[in-house]
Amino acid sequence: MNRRMLEALSEQVSSEWKRQIMLFLVAALLLMGIMLGTAAHLPVPVTLIAAAVISGWLLVFFLRERRHKTEVTSR
């Protein structure tokens, strides 16, 4: 494969990753917005548990992205 083909393939993969990341972030923000909206109607312990679950989900996302970024830069 020549260099141009590799660059085009790299852009496609990068574009697909960006799309997946964006969809994930939109879903996370939507879920967070729903939870914040219902937080006014839920007991405090339930709200805190839901906040912990969402925070854990976002932490896992952050760690996966950080690991992926280091793998890409190390190549």
C-alpha cells in the first residue's frame, strides 16, 4: 500500500472513532440530563447511587480513550 492509501484509511478509522465517541457523549449527556431532571423527584440516596453509576461510566470511558490515545501515538 502506498502512503496516500494508508493516510486515507487512517482518516476513515479516525472519522469512525470520532463518530462513536460523539454518540457515546451524547448518550451520556442525555442520561445525565434525565437523571438530573428526575433528581428533584427521587430520594437523596437513589440520586447519589445514580450519580455514582454515571460517574463510573464516564470514568471507564475516559480511561478507555486515554489508553486508545496512547496506543495510537505509540505506533
